[in-house]
Amino acid sequence: FSVAIPSAIKVFNWLATMYKGAIGLATPMCYALCFIFLFGIGGLTGLFLGSLATDVHVHDTYFIVAHFHYVMMGGTMIAFLGGLHYWWPKITGRMYSEFWGRLACLVLFVGFNATFFTQFVMGSQGMPRRSFNYIEQYRPYHQLSTAGSYLMAVGFFVVAAYLVHSLFRGRRAPANPWGGGSLEWQCNSPPPHDNFAQPPTVGDPYDYDELEYDPRIGGFVRRAAVGAMP
């Protein structure tokens, strides 16, 4: 229960951050939304394990397996992929395909839930974990979970394929493809030696009104910020 309190606070923080925001469904944002959903399920199902009345029933079942993977893989791995896609243009100087990026995110999301949400159902019905065999009533759930794992594997292969492809055939990334206001987006992609040829102008990293889209470079540039500090 003590773990659930800060976890719930963070979920509400993330949702409040998006409130009334101009949300663009680029690939990194798709992963961020998936992360919030999956991590939320992982956190909520932890409450069942903290309550003695329900933990007696689901302890050492596939419910534990599903809960663990929603927190560690649905949380950590999906968040890592979101960060990787967000900073990939800055790291490599190349843009990947947004179509394939969003498609792979969808495939991973569907495959992940087919794999592990099914295990919540199995666990609630008494399927024990660490068992080499299972009775017939659980066969459809195992088959669906296995199919979901194959779909998830396809999603990971697609991610690897278009990221590697972008290294050789991707278009050159502008300095600020996402319109970010933080400091790393104020230099070229990838960053040159010593990052900045001259001291950059630092404004408010949260004031996205200072940014405007420049069609010549296919990205965002900073307007002359009022009261910007060097």
C-alpha cells in the first residue's frame, strides 16, 4: 500500500501535465501514453497483492506474473522505448519513419496486453506459476498468451528494423524536431563537439509559445524570447 501511494500520485501528475495541452501523437508520445496506461494497471493490481483477503487467493499464481510484467516491462521497457524514440534524432542525426514507429507501438501494445492481461484472468482462476503443466480449462488462455507474445516479438523486430534503417536511409534530423524547449534541442543533431559553438540563449523550457514551426528545416525554432537569460 505504501508503494501504491507515490505511484498513484505520479500517474495523476502525468495526466495533469497533459491537461489542456496540445498533444501531438508522434511516436514518443504514443509510447508515453502506453506507459501511463500499462503502469497504471500494474500499480492497481498491486493493491490486490497488498490486501490479505485477495492475496491469499492469488498468491503464487499467474496473477503475480502478470502484475510483475505490467510494472517492470509495461512500465520500464515501454518508457525506455519512448525515451529512445524521443532522443534518437538527437543521438544519431537521423529521423525514423513515423508511420512504422506508431504502427510498431500499436503492435507492441496489443501484443503485450494479449500476453499478460490473459494471465491476470488465469491467475484469478487459480493457475499456479512455476508449473510445467496445466489442466485443460486453462488451455485457451495459454494459447492466447502465447499468440500475444509472438505478436509482441514482431513489434520489437519492427522497431529494430526501422531504427537501423534510419541510420542509413533516414532523412537528416533538424535541430529541434519535436519543438522541445529544453537545452539539448538548442544545438544541432547530432550535437557537435563541445555541443555549442557559442553560449546558448536559455529561456523557459516549459513555455512552448516561444517556439514556432519552420518549414524550411522541418522542425521548430525559438522565437526571440522576452526576458531570456544567457
